[in-house]
Amino acid sequence: MKRPEIKNLFRKAIKEWGLSLQLGMLMEECAELIQATHKVVRNMDKQTSVWRGMIEEIADVEIMIDQIKTTVTWENIGPRVETAKHDKLRRLKKMLEEE
């Protein structure tokens, strides 16, 4: 799918189910990612399919985050998130350089 088509899909989802329900879905998907990640950690030493579950949950979380970033317009949340990510990455880099 191309970006304009995806944005339109996100807008339709918010219109259909509402922002509150979609924020609830984001929370649910984050919880499922936590659970899937825990399964990977528990089974790290074994060859299992748990990675597939975590990959699926990462995709779900990223879709929900993109949906919220695309449709919520509190002074355009997307650029604010990108600024926050940039700041956090800069801090991470600094921490790693200090070690």
C-alpha cells in the first residue's frame, strides 16, 4: 500500500471506531507485544517459533502508533514524536559513548 492509501485507511478506522477505541487497541497491542517479548526471552536458548509471534505484535503496535500519529492533530503529533525520538536517540548515543 502507498502512504496516501494507508493514511486514508487510518482515517476511516478512526471515523468507524473512534479515537478512544483505537487508543484502547493500542494499549491492547502493546500488552500483547510485552507478552510475546517475554516468550522470546524465556525461550532464547531454544529454536522455536516465538520470534514469529513477536514480529506479528511489533507490526500491530507500529500500525496502531502510525494510525494515532496520522489521525490525531494536537498541533500535529507526528513531528513532536519524531523530535522526542531524536532527543532520546541523542541521549542513548551519549550514554554509549561514555562507557
